[in-house]
Amino acid sequence: VLGDFRGRITKDTPVQIVYQLVSNINYLNPYIEMETVENQMTIKNMDLFLNRVKKFEIDYRNETKEIPTIVAFIDYIELMIQAGDNPAQAEIEDIETINLMTVHSSKGLEFPVVFMVDLISNRFPTRNRTDEIEIPEDLIKETLPAGDPHIQEERRLFYVGMTRAQKYLFLTYAKNYGGKRDSTPSGFLTETGIKTEQVDSSELLRTQTQTGLFGVGSGFREPKIIKTGNFSPTFLSYTQISTYLTCPLKYKFSYILNIPTPPNHALSFGSCIHNTLRDFHIQLRFRPETTYDELIDIYTKNWQPLGFINEQHRMEYFENGRKLLEDYYRKNMPLKVKPLEIEKSFNIRINGIKFGGRIDRIDPLEDGGVEIIDYKTGGAKSQKDVDKDAQVAFYALGAIEALNLKPKKLTLYYVENGEKITTTRTEADLENKKKEIAETLEKIRSGDFESTPGMHCNWCDYKEICPFAYRG
């Protein structure tokens, strides 16, 4: 397999080579077949690594103005390793398992249940190791002053540990750790004012051993299987809902297993155009006289060179983007209507779950309503298709329920040819959309991730690893 890549070393970018190699050797397939915590961690690590490759490619182009090579990327990885940086180190706080970590490494994280252990003197707080001569504890007859910097820092860490808990917090220590003397509880425990309760650990161990919780005598433990049934997402976007309705298994691959996908030139181009128009309209608020040349400068800064077949393909798309932005500027400047909002985020709740998204643009109308505008970089749809478009209905729901606006017009703006197609939605239409979203959520919660093979498999990023993919 590696021999096949010799001719591509000088032609393809690191992203292209790494993704193709992972695909050719079916690297992820064994980790997908059995959904264990370990396997999901491997998938997450691969995703992080591939994101690092993408970031390297973008940074390399920006800094050197040259095409990145796999040799340059290998040099970059070697420098990272020498510096002690791990290029792939997944966090596991979102996997159903037990996390063992220091208080320092838990900063910024939260968990439903937290156990803080070993809360005894000289362990929490620790002794100040900066002392040149360590004074025996028995000789210390008085407590350290509250202003002691070391104790203050340890107290702050204790607070950090306690505040990691979302629902339950257990503060624990052992009366004796096998020494001649019993342990002295941490002074921080006393400060909390919480009444301590003694638990007979021998009874707990006996009960858990009988139920097989520790698997005594069973040898190596079996890998923990992740149950996708009764899965409940905390957030859903229109893209996630649309993905599930297209193929539930694709939703599982993408949003539960987080299987990485190669960069797509159409998505890179679309994201660039969206970001360019966002930044352009934000600048217009402060500088209405912003010129076409400044628009192209914004475009160049937002350009994403990932997912293209080769340099010629990339340059063709870049030139196409420049032309469509020239057309956009010519047709829209000076602005006839000042946008009310640019890329406005919203969140609504349906059946206890947060749904959200970002509306590209909201323009005010003379009757007090608003026009919701969604930019599109693909080919224009027919009026009939736009009248059925689910995304604008989703945005209309957000505008009404989260932003307290009255969307009278829902418009898809096709920047490729400058065509605008407008539709509307009735209250009944939006209620039906809410019902569809709620039904989709319940299917996700129930673990219904059955594949729906069809022609759409031909454009699916997972067709090479999916055993049910349509091969027509």
C-alpha cells in the first residue's frame, strides 16, 4: 500500500495522503465494528490527529505561501514530539465511563458525579515542597495562617474540584491507609461544615464482589460496550436533523461515533463564502463605503484551501468565488436595506432538548416583519422545492420562538447566479415542523439508527466503511 503513495508524495497535500492512507488500509473499520470505550477513544484520537493535519496545512500556506508537503508535515510532527506535545490526545469526559484525573486536569470540565479522594492532611493540602527543611508534622503545634500562599492555592484547587460536580459530590478519605497511625482529615473538610459519615468498606467490598462488580478471578476485564440505545443528545442543529432523516446510521457515524471524514471542497468553498459575506456586512455597519477591493481582501483571508483535488482545482474555485462576489457587490451596493442581524444565533427547546442554528442575515420589512435570508453556494432550486425547504422553516421557528421576530419572508439567496427565491410558512407549517423535529428526537433517543441505503450513498463520506452502502 505504501508503495502506491510514492508517486503522490510530491503531488498531494498531507491531508489528501493521510486520509487516503487511512481509507486504503481500512484503519477505522475494526474500531467501528465493536463500540467499546477504547475503540471510541481511538476514533476520537484519529479525528484529533486529522484535524491537526488540516490545521497544519492551512497554517503552512498562510505562513509560507507555498503548497504543504507530507515531508514538511512529518518534520512538524517530529518537532512536536520533541517538544513533548502529543498530537492526538482525546478527552473522554463525553464517553460513558469513569475518568481518573488530577484536580488540575479537571479544570473546565464537569461531570454528573465527582469523587474527591484522599482528603487527608499532607495530601490535600499537600506539604509545601518549597521548604528546604521539612518540619515533622508532630512538631507543628499551630495551624498555618490563612494567608499562607501555598495553603491558599491548595484551597483554591479544593474549590475547583468540588465545583466539577453537576449532581453529586463525594468527599472521601480512609481512616487508615495501612500505617501505624490513623489519618488526619484535611482541614478543608472541616471548613466545608459538612458532617462526615463513616462507611464500613469491608461490607461494600463484600457486596460488590458477590455481585461480580470487580470480577475477582475473572482475569482481564471485558471491554466496556457503549450502549447507543437510549441515547439522548444535548443539542441538535438543522444539519444533524437533516442527516438523521437522510440516514440514521450516517447520523450515528457522524455525531455519536464521531468518525472523521475527509475535507470536502464544496463545504470549504461554501464556508468561505458565508464567512466572507458575514465579515463584509459587519464591516459595512461601521464603514458603509467599504470597497470591492476590500471585499476581496476579506475573501482572501477567509479562503479555506482544503478538499480540492489539486492546485488547478483550487485556483478555479478561488476565481469562481471572486467572480460571484464581484457580482454580489455590483447587485447589492450600495445597500438598499440595512440588515437587522448578521449570522444571528438562536436556541429553542423542544421536548427538553436544545435546538439551534445561525441565520445568515435578517432584514427588516416595512410592515414590521422580517426577511430571513440564507446564502447558498450550490445550484438554485425551483420555487416548488424552496416551498418545501426544511431549513428555512427551522430558521423561522428560531426567529419566532427565540428572537421574538415575525418572519414574513424566507429567502434563499443563490450567490452563484445572484438569484433570490422567496417562500413563506404558515403557523400550521411550523407546528408540523416542530412535530417532525420532536419525532426525530424520539427516534434518536430510542437508538433507532437503521441504515437507509439509496442513491445518496454515492455522495456519503462513509460509503467506504458502511456495510450497507448502496453500490449502484
